[in-house]
Amino acid sequence: MSLLIRTVQKEKERIDYMLSKYLQQLKELPKGSITTKRVGTNTYYYLKYRNGKKVFTDYLGKDGERVQRVRAELERRNHIEAMVAHLRIEQSLVDRVLEE
């Protein structure tokens, strides 16, 4: 087995490992977006997300620690989703190389 093929196989193992870890993290992070509603001088925050065809809205409260935490988790989710998309492209390339 050539050095190049072994290197590509190692890369495939790394990609598969990273994908599994990222997909596990995505299961634990919230999805959706934060929306606001103003009533008088008060601002209320909600997490809006889709589960199947239904749209759900969870009350987060007024601007506070919980809202900031959810906002940070949503940013992390977006970053991980971008990483997953990139890894899937790499995975496709590696699979093509190993097929030959």
C-alpha cells in the first residue's frame, strides 16, 4: 500500500471522527433564532425554531444571562454547521480518491 493511500485513509478517519463529534454537539445545541417582542417599554426575548413542520416559540425572558447564553449557543451551532458542510465536501473528495 502506498504512502499516499495510507495518508488519505488516515485523513478519512480524521474526517469521520470530526463529523461524528460535530454531529453529536449539534444534537445538544439549540436551533432556531432569537426574536423580540416589545410591550410598552419592556422587551421580551423568544427562541423560535422548527420541529418538523411545526414552529415552536420558547420564552427566554428579558435581556439577561439566559438570552446571552442561548445567543452564544446559536452562534456556536452556526459555526459547527459550517464546519460539517466543509467536512462533508472533504469526505466526498477523500472517498473519490480511495475509490480509484
